[in-house]
Amino acid sequence: MYKGKILIEVRKGGFINKGAELMLCAVLEKMKKEYPEALFAMTPTVSEASSPYLKRAKLGFYQKAHLWRKGIQLGMFASLIPSKIRDMFGIVLNKEIDIVLDLAGFAYSDQWGARSCEELANSCKRWKKNGTKVIILPQAFGPFESKHNNKAIQTVLNNADKVFARDKTSYKFLEDVVGDRKNLKIAPDFTNLIEGTLPENHDYETNQFCIVPNYRMVDKTDMQKSDAYLPFMIKVTRYAYEKGLRPFILLHEGANDLMLAEAIKSAISPNIQILKESDPLKIKGIIGASTGTIGSRFHGLVSALSQGKPALATGWSHKYEMLFDDYGFPEGLLDVHMTDSELYRIMDMLIDDSSRSKVTNTIKQNSLVLKKSTELMWDDVMSVLRS
């Protein structure tokens, strides 16, 4: 206990990627309701752009003195600082953390190299030694063909109290490494329960159909798919524009997504607006007010589908395919190499009233099931924490 209160570390939350920030909002909303007197901590990152101090401070986060850099744990030197001085600057130690909630989204995989898996494995061993409760909240995992990552994930499952994979493929990647474990479960993305808010000045008449680009489709795919992505998104947006859907482009992250957005707008019409919203709850509100979404940002798609809004997607990992399977609409996952006729046929499913109604009903029914699963996941988490 830190100052007689439970101290909760929220890991891997960020502020540049709005999906990561939405997960952060969802966790804080739930935990503050369950533990109203709790204190929260976050680890500053090497890149302050992803977790800037002012935003952490605004949310009341203490700064955790832990920095894993090139295999060296640098935060241990903070333990040499007297506690009175640490208190002055809001700095807490790793050993003072009672609960760790990891919401990385998608960081533990061969696709991201070895550093993330190694860091999590070493951290889990320290937390276990300290008696800290460790929950890896629903996220995508794998594959783990690398021997180094394979060993690290075994260490994670041996030391974490609960690990949630948010889809069957991720679960299978973990199960192939560690086998059947009581502390390994499946649960959907947990942002599906959090409510969005619509900005007061949102122009619904101009901005009706949401386009959400993602630069990961360029830098995390093979050359053929990477080269085809921007022309594909231009084609999709042009068809929506010509059909009178009043498309607009909504940004989920930084300069690279903006570059794609500007290229799409330049190729079609200056009338297409690019919306830059800093509040993730307002981003979800905007998506919820839209007639539909075509995008490549995972949490932009979750925000649409969880609110019963039809969506189409391109994806760069298994998590996209699994998401659309969960919502009973596998046809919604598009291939950037598909023919124009096939693309327009699928897009027409969201335009024609009859087919759109069927798609929407399917999505809404599955959304209710997934929200119930998220509630059960939180019940499971709280049961572990109370034990």
C-alpha cells in the first residue's frame, strides 16, 4: 500500500494513438468506480510524445521510476532517493505498486521484435517477487516463432495472475507456447463498453461517412500491399463521395496518418474535411454519429461496430480478421488487391437500405454478446484482485 491506498500501475497507455488513449480512459473509468480511493501510476517513456508529462499529470498519475533500456533496469537507482524527496515529485517505486494492468493493445509479437516481450517477462518476474497482482488486459498476441519471444512469453504466463487474449488466433498463439492454463482466457476488446461524446460543433450535414486511414498499412505490410494501400483508400473514398455519402477523414494518430489523409483529399475533392480531434471519447462519438466507417485503425473499427454502426476495413494483422468474425461480418474485411467490381459490391451492402439493415442488425446482436463478455471479463479481473 502506498500512503495507505492501493496503487495501480496502468501500462502501455498513450496519448498520440487515440486507440491507446481510449483504452486508458476505459481502464480509469472502471478502476475508479471499483477503487474510488486508489492512486494511479504510469511509467514515463523514452519518447515523451507517446505519454507526455502534462497529460499524465492532468489525469493524476504518479510517475513510476522504472525504465528498461537495452537490457538494463535504470529505475532501480530511484530507490536510493529518500522517500520524502520522491513524494515531493510524485515518484513511486516498482515495489510500491499493488496492481499492474497492461493494456498494450498489440505489442507482444514477433512483428514488434524481441524487446517488448523481454521487458514484459522481466517485469512479471519482479512483480511476482513483490507480490504485485498482474493482469494483462485483452489484446492481440503473437505469433511467437522466435525462440527468444517464445521463452519470454512462457515467463509471462508463469508469473502473471491473468492474461486475456482478445481473439481466438491470439489465444492459439499463446496456447501453442504454454499449453492450457487457468490464467489464460479470451475476452473481447474492452473499449466496447465506454461511451463516446459528440463534439458540440460537429457538422453532421457535411461529415456523414467516416474514413480512417492507418500508416501501419504502409510500414507493417509487404511491398505489394504497402504500395496498393493509398490508391485503394482513394478509390474507396471516391466511390463514397460519388454515391453522395458525404465522406470525411478522421485521424487516429499523428503526422503519417495526416499525410495519407491529405493525399486522399487532394485526389478527390477539397470539400472532404479532415477532422483532427484530440479527445478519444469525442472521436468515438463522431464515429457513432456517422452512417458508416471504412478504416484501418483497429479501435476506430471497434468504436463503429460496438455502437452498431456498419464498417469495412483493411488490416495488417490477424486482429482485424478476428474482429470482424466476432461481429459476424467477415465480408467487411477488404483486400487492397480486390477487383473494383467486388469492392463496390461490398460497399453497396452499406448503401442499399435492405442489405444495410441486415448487416446492422447482425452487428448490433453480436455487439450485445461482446459487451456481456467484457462485463464478465471485468468480473473475473475484480475476483483476482480481491483475492
